[in-house]
Amino acid sequence: MGIRAAFGGFLAASGLAAALVAGSAPPALAAGGGGGDTTPSSAPAHPEDPGYTAGVKAIKAGNYAAAIPLLEGTVQREKDNADALNWLAYATRKNGDPAKSIPIYERALAIDPKHRGAHEYIGEAYLSLGNLPKAKEHLARLDKLCLFTCEEYRDLKKAVQVYEANGGRPAPAATR
């Protein structure tokens, strides 16, 4: 029996699950490395760089091409900023180049091996490239990183399921 199964009843009975869903989790449980349905976390690990802020804003507006040079500048100034690398890789992938995003995600994960957003999004990039085994590696890593469950795990798991159901084709970009 896995930890999710063992504690599922406890969470429901204690109300902790509702608190986690409502976003009122204690800081130790709420902390994470980004992720979600459409964009990585906007909470930087470092004081905000103007290029970072502008790059995030461009991504949220769907202007991935404009975000790339802004975030490249941030990464040049802050070489250890895993969040900026994750955003840069995300923008690169969403701009149509999943192959080029892989080494950027890998750099983010070399800095922060527990960066949940980078694990989710590199998994999605691997699916775009037809590499299901590598996507599943990152899904397994998220399964270990997320104590009970987390949005990044659920999102990548869903993407893997859709990929498998579609006979080895990722979901259309509009649904991810």
C-alpha cells in the first residue's frame, strides 16, 4: 500500500486535504518548484530581476518568443536561478522547440533536483518528442517528491495517460 492510499482516509477525515486544495497549507507543504496547467510558478527564488518579471509577464500573455530573450538575460545574470531556467525552457517549448527546451530544463534540475515544475514540464517536452520512457522517469520522480500528491504530478500523469490513449501522440497544445 502506497503512502497516498495509506493516508487518503486520514487526509479526508482531518480536513488537511481541503486545506491543501484551498491553498492554505502550511509553508512546509506549500513550498514547491512551480508547475500547473499552463505556466510555471511565478515565485522566484531570488530577488526579482526586471527581465525575469517582464519575461513572466510575456509568458502569461502567451508571447513566448518575446519572453525568451528576457529570460536569457536573467539566466546570464543569475546562473543559479532554477526558476528562471524553468520559465526559459517553458517559453522555448511553448514557442515550438521542445528539443531545445530539454537541456534548459536539465540545467534547472541540476541546480534544484526537486524542482517540481521542471520535472513536469521536461516530462511534457519528452512526450512532445515521442519519448514516453523519459517522461515516465520524471513522473516517477514527481511521485517521490510529492508527499501525498501535487498538481505537477497530476498534470504530468494526465499528459502521459492522454499520450498513451492517443497511440503515442501528445495532447493538442491548446489543452496543455
